[in-house]
Amino acid sequence: MLAAELAYRKTAAESASGLTLLLSLYDTLAGDIRRAAAAQRRNDIGARCREVNHAFMVIAFLEDRMSRGNNGNLAQRLARFYSGLRRQLIKAQARQSAEMLEELMDSVLEIRKVWQQVELRPLPGEGAVPGPAATPSLTERTEWIGSSWSA
């Protein structure tokens, strides 16, 4: 990484909100998985392994930050999501399946989308932000994804 890019990222991270940083981690995770799928399609096993290993580090970081918060229902569901994601990444590597990796990336992006909607919600006393009313909550999304991966 170039020094200028590193400086830019550091400055952006220092001035970002917690939710903005969380979205950035989900972007990183999705990018890792996307690059792993592309490497698998090129039959570049070394690159695939590097990308998946970085994805594991991001998942571990997300789990660590989550465990420092409360242990409510959402935290439990996110823990199941992260555990299932890790299991499925291992399975995708064992099967050398770019398609499985792409499905996992889509799941990460779905959760990211819900976190982004949380970021856009108004604080109490602020005006409403227009948007889809029937969007599933983060809890509902993580419950569905976690249950579909339990096998």
C-alpha cells in the first residue's frame, strides 16, 4: 500500500463514526471474499488463501468488538452469522468453489446494507429519512442467514 493511501485511510478512520468504521470493515470483508473468488477462478490458490485468511482476520476483529458490547439478542445472532461465515469460507476453500465464495460475499453485502440503513435512520427528534418501510431488520437478516448456514 502506498504511503499516501495509508495516510488517507488513517485520517478517514480517525474522523469516522463507529458505524462508518463498521461499514468499512464489511466492505473490506466483501472485497476479500470477492478477490478470493476471482483468484479461485484463475486457479491461483495462493492468492485465494491470502484473501480468505484476511477475511478470517476481519471476522475475528468484528467478533472481538462485538464481544466487548452487550450480549443481547442481536449480538448472539451476529455471533452465529460470523461463525457460519467462517464455516462456509472453510467449506468453499475445501471445495475450491468460486460460486460459494460469491454467495458468501452477497450475504456479507446484505448485512452491510442493513447496517447502512441503520446509519441513515434519524436520531430521536430528527425528521424521518425516506426509504423502504418493509426492509428486514439486521436481527431478521442475521437470523435467516445464520439458520441457513447451520447445516
